Amino acid sequence: PDHPLDRWALDHMRETGARQGQLVVVRGRRLAFARAYTYAEAGYPVARLDDAMRLGSVSKALTAVALLGAIDRRALAGGVDARVVSGELLDVARDAPPRLAAVTLRHLLAHDAGLRTFVEVRPDEPNNTLSEHRLTELQDGVRGAARPGQLAEGLRARRDDDAFTRARGGGVASRFDYSNEGFILLGELLSRLSSGSFDAYERA
């Protein structure tokens, strides 16, 4: 290591057991630092900056930034306080389930929408009305793999609030429910704002 960030990355990899990683620092619009790291036994593949890496929940921050930009560009009525059932977002009819009807983009962004939370991320997660298999079964009649846009379409098709454990809001940290599904929905709403359909997240 010849840079303080190199030393930090090496120490982090030693502590966590990570074998590969990428570290990028951007200041304003300027790329200030970018390195790929490998800390493993001889013969282990050497990481490169153009390698694809799993983003995991880092994608939530990217989704939030992109969504805020799309809200500004579209001059969305209500901004982050727009109801997700509005015509520009989910476009749900007046008979939307009450808890879903009350949710805003702000609630989803703050993990405060009241959506059920699940520790595991499984396609067949028991009792999860928003699992991949439950949603594809609801929409196609058969269980299958997830596809882009299916969460938004599934919520539009629901006529109950089974996906929620409580009403939205509260603003108390102890009430926040970390929700992967909430951010999948935000990604699909970003897609709708950017391209008019729920299935173009990567392009958005």
C-alpha cells in the first residue's frame, strides 16, 4: 500500500475476510480515487476495476439519488411526499388498500412505510405476500422467478393490506422497518418516472 486508503482497504479486508473489493471516491463530478484490491492466497483471481461486483444494499443509496433527480426533472406534484398510488407512480384506482393508499415516497425512502420485513431473501419466503413466487403466482397463475416491474404490478393488483404490518409514518427510529421490498418498489417507481414503465430500472 502506498496511499492511506490502500492501508484502510487492506486492514478492512484482513478484519472481514473479504478477498476482493473496489474502492472509488468521487468529489463533485471528479474521480478522486479508484483502486481494485485482492487479498487472498496465491492464484486467486486478481480484482480489476471493471469487474462486476455485487452491490447489495449499496444500490439503495444509488436508487435514492436517481429517484430524487427524476422527481426534480418531472416536477412531480408533492415531490418526495407524493402518494405512491398517484397517477404518475403506481396509478392505482380509488379502491387501493388503505395502508398502501397512504404511503408516500418519503415513507419508503425512510423505511417507514409499514411494509412487512423478512430476515431472509428467498423466492418462496413463507408468509411473505411480496415474495417472488407469491407475486408471479398472483400475476401469472404459476410460481416463477422475479422479473423487472413485478412488485409494482403486484401491488397494483392487490386489494388488501396483507403486505403491511402497520400504518405508515411515525418518524420514530424504533418503528422503522428495514425493507428490501420498499426499495425494490422505489426502483420500479424510478423506472416509471424515467421511462413510463416499471421494468427499466437499469436504464433509469
